[in-house]
Amino acid sequence: MAANYTILRWAGSKRQLVPLLSSYWRASQSKRYVEPFAGSACLFFNVAPKEALLADINLELIATYRQIKKDWKGVLAILEELDQSKQTYYSLRSLDSKKINNPLVRAARFVYLNRFCFNGLYRTNQSGQFNVPYGKTGSIPSELVFSRSSKLLKRAHLLAADFDETLRYVRKGDFVYMDPPFSVHNKNIFTDYDSSKFDFKKLIRLRKWMRRLSRMRIPFLVSYLESNEAKMLSEGFYKRIISVRRSIAGFSSNRKAAREFLISNILV
Ligand SMILES: C[S@@+](CC[C@H](N)C(=O)[O-])C[C@H]1O[C@@H](n2cnc3c(N)ncnc32)[C@H](O)[C@@H]1O
């Protein structure tokens, strides 16, 4: 398994696939790395590109990356003041992030909840309040992880946007890695990143973008759980099917081998 340089935990993160995924980035010989569904941006933090565009629809996530980029010491200082108890977790969780005026405090709260919540899940209720339970086994990222993350984020342009918008900024010389949420019917695995679900219409839009990127000769890589939808996405592109260990419904005790499609317009 690759070393883990990510600052956040994220359900559906592709940590175990980093060595394979990074071979696509290297083969593309691209100048800029683009990730429209960033999450914990596991591949980005591991390949450490010189230039990047990182985006996600999750505003709180991107706002947190912006603060780590700008002032990681400020975020860490606030985290170090907090005790690591279940009680503190629930009192931070009960705050309405929109009412926290200090962006450093808001970012520290996000990192704290992410690091101490159950299995790195991100889920909100209908009013947008984070509602994942306490996860017992968390830890605060080290100074080294914070400073490295900040250094790498300084090379990235950060965007809180739907992938459709992000992909409009793609240009020649880019490599695009897309790891969308699963939109498989009757399998509600890892779809709760945001109140807006990743439905079939979005999948069709993604497929259109894959074709457009190919016409523009821009190398891309898409990862997707084996399914009819993955077959639809892969039609006309190179595909590889690999086995991954995946926790079902976020329960790490319930890990199963799942098969994942890697779809690309370059042969690696
Ligand atoms: C499977 S996760 C990505 C995990 C990531 N590869 C990592 O290393 O952690 C999917 C991400 O897509 C984001 N997302 C969901 N719908 C989106 C949309 N329409 N546009 C952009 N991002 C979206 C979610 O917030 C989530 O962070």
C-alpha cells in the first residue's frame, strides 16, 4: 500500500489504488493535474503535481483546503486547543458552520469532525447539518502532513463547483482524474457526500465529457464500481477491471472485495 499523504479521511478514497492510478498520470506526461471530484484528493497528494486544479461540489471541503493552503499553522493551532473526546466532537458537530465567522475556526472544525467521525464519511441532513456519529479512533494530522499539504495546495487552484463547471476550465496539457460517487441503482453505497445525489443524468453528462475530452486529446482516467453504468461509461475507451477491498455502507468490519473499472482514453 502507498504511503498516505492525505490530510483528510474520505469514504470511497482510492488510497489502495494510488500506485496503479499514478501510472496513468505519469504516462500522460501532462503538465497540469485536474480532479473535479476531489474528496480527500488522495491521488493528488501522492503524485504531487507542479500545477493542479482541484474541485468538489462540497463547499465546506474546498473552504477547508483554502485555509490549509493559506494558513495551516492557524488551523493546527486551533485543533491543538481542542480535547479529543466524544463530548467535544458532538458539541462541535452541533454548531452551524455557516454561523462561524472565522474561516480558520470553520476549517479546524471541519478537519476535527472529519478525523474523528465514523470512517471518514461525509453526510448531512436535509438542512445541511453534518450528522455522522463519533468514530472513536481518530487522530489529528501531524505538523508534517499539514505543512506538506499546504505546500502542495499552493500549487493548486481550488474550486467549489459541479464537475460540469470544472471541466470547462480544462485545456491542452491537462490530465483529468474523475472519481465520481456511485449512482448504481439499489446500491446506496457512498452516495451521501452531499444532499444533491449523483443521479443517472449526471452520469450521462459525465460520459459526454469523456467523449469531449477525447476529441480534445486530453488524457483522462475515470474510476467506477463495476456495474452496468460502468459498462456504459467505458464503451469505446480502454478499460481495466481490478479488485479492491471496500467497506460496505461505511462499516470497516464489513470489508468485501469489489471490482472497479478504470476507464481511460490512454493505454497504460
Ligand atoms: C468518491 S468521492 C472522491 C474520492 C477521492 N477520489 C478521494 O481520493 O478521496 C466523490 C466526491 O465527489 C463529490 N461530488 C459529488 N457530486 C459532485 C458533483 N456533481 N460535482 C463535483 N463533485 C461532486 C463528493 O463531494 C465527493 O467528495
